[in-house]
Amino acid sequence: MKYIVIIPDGMADYPLEKLGGKTPLEAARKPNMDNLAKLGQIGMTKTVPEGLTPASDVANLSIFGYDPDKFYSGRGPLEAANLGIKLAINEIAFRCNFVTVENDTMVDYSAGHISSEEAKVLIDFLNKKLSDKHVKFYPGISYRNILVIDEGLGLDYKNLNCTAPHDIMEKNVIKNYPKGNGNNILINLMEKSKELLANHDINHVRIDLKENPANMIWLWGQGKTPILPKFKEKYNVTGGVISAVDLIRGMGKILGLKSEKVSGATGYYDTDYQAKAKAALEILENNDFVYIHIESPDEAGHNGNLQEKILGIERIDKFILGPIINALKNKNENFRILVMPDHATPIKLKTHTADDVCYLIAGEGIPASGKETFNEKEAKETGLYFKHAHNIMNYLINLTREEPEKNI
């Protein structure tokens, strides 16, 4: 039996006037998802427990089958794990975004999706100017980088309140600076980065090219390395993770899953969908399980780009889901597929929400729920509901019947 999980990040949304009251998922042409919906089960679930931030780390941890209330320890250490950064017991990892700030307003959470090559030059520059035995910067992919700090400096990381930059677009940055014990350390680094980056040659060139400069770092997502049971120990299957995002790949590595970089996977609209499908099928050659994460719908949601959000959903359906289904059928493989967003990133709000999301499970042994299409409206109408999304993986693999329950 093969198990395939496809996560169109941030795909869930609200009905929009521009779409005649439809959501992007309703409006998108997605014949493969709709066909699976006819054969399988759709419903709703909660990926973000009450009291936790509706972020991809929390939500994907749920989907992998780990209760965030028990296991969540921050985003930074998950991304650090993918970069091969081994944190000492006294070290805290932060996500370090390159951002564009103008007149104390967050203009761009990604500095125009700065290239990884440019970002590395700037990270090396910041290390020369700001790092010491207690502070070190590490390059990641594009705007997504890592800062590691020794907690001995006085950081109470569990009680620090750090806001994600994509949650404060067009808002005042000073009002959203980190709060809590040790916040002055972070604010000092962020303020110094403004002074240093403003005069870097890369940013002068970016301004000349009318691209958003990387004129500040933004620190958030702090935590220490989590202790998680290995995926194989929990579910007795082997497999891998396909994603362009360090967070998801790092989570996979901590869980003992293969997590190799896919050429052409960018984490943006231009990601190579076909390459991801090919890499997933290669993993399934000698393993039972693959987790495919696609960032493009989330990026479109943050940017308020309705057209790209719909296109992202359609490309996932056509270039990832379709080829995988066809390949498995041609090999006469028994399989089950789960398709679901990790959270909503509504076009109207340009940020994550903790709303329930729709799920689709189809394949061997999955009863049909009687729907013709897959979208938020139809999923709600089935009345099928996983109160805790961390139970979905066990249902997918072992067909446990504690959930879903009729609860809507």
C-alpha cells in the first residue's frame, strides 16, 4: 500500500465577490481532486489547536500526526534541522527574514523574494558585522534564513512574543517588535541590521532595478530542537518529504523521513510542479509514504493575488496529483491519498487564519461521502469532522474509526 499526502499550503479561503461568491478552490479547474472526491471522503478538520498561532509549523505538525499541544516547540529549530544546524542545549533558533521596510511600515515580508545567492551574501555580511560567540546567522533559501542565539544572553524564548512579518503587511513595524524578556536583544539586532543593510551594494542595485531591497532582518519563530517519535516508529512505514521550504523538510528530517532538495522547487509561483511529482514517485519506488508540500497558494494568499492562487491549485491538480495517480494505477498499486491545505490564507486578509480546513481522502478502503466536487462548501455539507487533525494520518494509514465524527 502506498500513502500519498499532498498539502497545497494556504489553499483554503473565503467566498469572494470577484468569483461570484465562490472560493478559489471552488473556482479552480481541478478534475483530479473532484474525481477523487466522488470516489472518496471529504470533510472538515481543525489543524491549529486553540491558543496556538495559525502557522505552517503548527498545522503541518498536526497533519503529520503529532499533537502540537504536546510536541510543538517553535518554527526556527525545524528549519535549522533542514540546514544541518545542530543546536546545543542552550541555543535558540529564530527564523530570520529579509524584509523591506519603508517609513517604519512592513512593505514586503520577503524583500521581493530575494534570491538565495543574494541572501547568502547579506548573511555573510551580517555575520562579519554582528555575530559573536553568542550570535550566529545561517543562510537558507531566499528570504528564509536562521539566527541562532545563546539563551544565556537573557532570552526567555517561551515567553517572547514575536510576530511573523507576513502577518503585519502594511502595518507599523515598531508597534510589532518582539515583546517579552530579552526582547531588547532582538530589537537591537534588527535595528542594527537596518543601518548595515541600507548601505550594502546589493540593495543599491535592487533599488536601481526597482526591486524591494532587503533593508532589514525580522526575527520570529523561536524555539529549541523538539523531541519527536520517529515516523516509522509511529506508523510503521518509511518514506520522504518533498518541499522547497526548510520548515517542512526540517520537520521531515527530525521525523526520520528522507528530505532531499528537488531541483526547480522554489517555494513560489514558479516552482517546478512536475519535478516534485517525479521526485515523489521516486520516493515511492522503495518506500510506502510521501508528503508533498506546495507553497505557491500560500504565497498568493499573502500577496492578495487571486489569479495566482487559482493557478497554483490548478497546477497542483494537473502536474502533481494527476501524474501520481496515473503512475500508481499503471503499476496496479493499491494506494490512499490525502489532499488538504494546512491552514487558510484568505486573499482578503493576506495572512493565516485558524479556520477549519477541508480534507479529501480517497483510495483503498475509504468509503465515499457522496459528493461530486472538493471544496470548502461541499466538505462542510458532509458533516464529517476531525476535531483533531493529528488523527487524520492514523486514519489514512490504519483506517482507525475514532474519527471522523459527525460534528458540524
